[in-house]
Amino acid sequence: MYNQQVNIIAKTLMLFDASIIVGSGYTAYYFSLVYRHANLLVMSSYQVLGSILCILFINNYLMDRFGLYAEKRFASYWALIQPIIIVVACEFIGFFAGFFFIDMELESKFFAFLFFTMIFTGMLLIRIFLYVYINKRSHKKLYSYNILIAGSSERIKGVASALRRQISWGHTIAGYICTDNGKLKSDNSGLPLLGRGDDFKQILFEYHIDEVIFAFPGDPSMDIKQYLNKCDLIGVAYKIVPAFFDPERPNALAVEMLQNIPVLSSNKNAFNVSGLLYKRILDIATGLTGTILFLIIYPFAALAIKLDSPGPVLFKQCRIGMHGRKFYIRKFRTMVADAESQKAGLLVNAKTAWPELKTGSDPRITKIGAFLRKTSLDEFPQFINVLKGDMSLIGTRPPTPSEVEVYEDWHRKRISIKPGLTGLWQVSGRKNVTDFAKVVQLDIAYIDGWKFWRDISILWKTALIVFSGKGAK
């Protein structure tokens, strides 16, 4: 019910926003024509149409990002006004920046001022009217949807808090019944205690309950079915909070449908379907570009490597990908040909979770290899892995099988996603972060807090590091 109402409200707001932008654009254009005698040159009709279309797309994205189409109620009018100010300000700046970058003079500043003033005023008024209407409607008994919460004391608090934040056409919490020996404090919940489990049927009738939300704990001795049967019998809707839902980890579970079978899924990280799609598009674009650059660089790098030391041009090594999948990466060879056989004597501790951790000076590195590492040119063959899908552009460092063999359980979360060419560790001063536990913590922070824009940020920081020659190993 709530999701459907939120979708309708959001789509209605989107329609109003689009109408406000179009109406504001052409109204501002009309007044610019009227006041043309004031030496304010008017934009062409094509410029006006292009401006309106661009602002439409930008506005829809920003409104969604700032929660103006979301399901949460705003705590105050200022909490509603603030994001609208930010969105319109961003659109205003983007509007002038667009004209600057396409080298086109904005002929009527009067048009721009009037355009965005009307957009801000219209969007603000429509939302204030909507939320005032919803708040008034929710207090009218005739239209209000009465909700009863049943469960343990701690879980009732969480459900009540969520209902207060939830936007809808009008709902009120009639009260709660507590199934355990606890009692909610009024200063924490503000809800009236209507009774106990034995009073369930009477409470449904007396308080005209439209829906019951069951928030029972995971107690196998509790017979929830008797309450569900009673609701089914008399036609009262109900919702069930899963027994193993953890209020301290509210985003750990998601409800999905599998061929009409409701299932609870655990989100192992912050990635979602659309996010993975954007990430893969970025991987394909950069993987293709990087592979082309690799093919251009190859003959020059191959000649330099061969002249510097005997052996193959490319170094091949097995690495571990997402959830233990094995794949092979290739790099331009930066060490002597028998570097692997000399490795054991140079490792700090081959039994640690990071067996590749080496001493500060590695005599196996060749002269041209040092240059390739400093400029990160040795990594270019891995763009083929990115293009194939073995790796991602941004991710965690791909470990070797010997590293994974000595991982602790919590270390394995770092291989729950595709490894990357670069990542949070690489842009966090990797020369200074040599403690493996801290590296894993950085990887987990990336996984749990992933956002697409953060990938772009890491990519930008990586480019700065590469061009400056800092952080290369």
C-alpha cells in the first residue's frame, strides 16, 4: 500500500515539476519579449526550448537524488525548502555553465532570472500545499488509515518511528499491543498501550483498525498464526516484520518476488542492479580505450623490455576474482625473468595474510621495469581483463591464491566483488598503508559504501596520482 501511494505521489510531483518548468520557461520568454524595448535582447525560441529540455532532465535527476520524490516525510518546512534551494541553485549554475562551454552568449539575463525564480516558487508552493494537505488529511478520522502495532517492546519502537517518517495519503497509529512483559515508555514512543494479546479481537473492533503490523521477535513458542487467522476472518489487512530483521542493520534485508514467491534477500554490499549496469558500462568504455592504448604502447614497451633484460615481454600470473574465481592477469614484465624463484627470500613473512608484502628495495626490478611501475604503464595489459569482465576498473586489489589460502573469514569480504585496476587503497596513499588489516578495512569501506560517483572520484584521483608519479610500487 505505502509503496503504491508513494509512487503515485512521486509521479504526480514529477508531472507538476515538468509543467512548472515548461510554463516558467515560456512565461519568462514572453515577458522578455514584452520588455524588449528595455534593451534586453531576447533568446531565440530554439535556445528557450533547448534550455527547458535540459532543465527538465537535470531537475528530475537532482530532485530524486535529494529525496524530493522519496517516501520519507520532511521533519520540518525548512527540511523541505533547503533541498529545493540547492536543486534550483545547481540548475541555475548549470544553465549558465552550459552557455559558457558551448561558447554561446546568454542574451537575456532577465529571462534566466525570471525562469528560475518561477521554477523555485512553483515547486515550493506545490510541495507545501501537498504536505499540508496530507498532514491535515491524516488527522481526519474519516480518511485516516488506522494502524495497530503488535509485537515486542523494542520492535514496536522501530516500526512506530518508520511509520512517522512514511509519507502516505493519511495514516495514524492507533496504538500498540505488547506481547512481551516490557512496556513502552511514552517519552520514547508516544503511543498508547491498548492491551495485551488476549485483547486483540476487542481492540480491532473498538479502535476501527484497518491494518495490523506484526513485529514479533524470533520466539518459536509464540503462535502468530492465531492473530493472522483472526485478521483474515474479519477482513483486516496486516504486514509482518521478519523475526530475524535487525533494527541496527535496517538495509541488510530486501523483499523480492521469485515467480510470485516472496523471498527475503540479504544484501552483501551496497551494489544494486542499476549500479552494476553503470559500472559495467564504465568498464567496457575504459576497457576498450585502455586495450587500444595497450596495443599502441606494446611495440615500444616490448623493445625496451627486451633490450633491458632477456625474457618474455608480458608477465602472466594467476589471481583470485569474485568469490574465489581464478583468472590470469598479464602485466608488462618489470622484473628479471626468474623473479618468481627469487621471491621467497625477499618476503617479510610468507605466512601472513599478505604474502606479497616485500622489503622496501627489490633487486629483481629492472631499470625499464622501475620506469614502467612509476608511470603505471605495466598495468595496461589488464585493461583486457576489464573488457572481458574478469576485473572492473574500480575495485579491490586482486590477490594471489597463496594469499587467499591464509585469509581469515572477514578478509574474504574483499573478494565478494570483482577486483579492480585501482581502488580506494591505491588512492589512499598505498605506500603508507602497508598493514593488511587496514587495507581490508579500506576495501570493506568501499564495498559497503559504494556509490557510482565514488568510482568516478577514485578514477579521477588515480589519474592525478599516475600523472604525478606518486604511490606507484
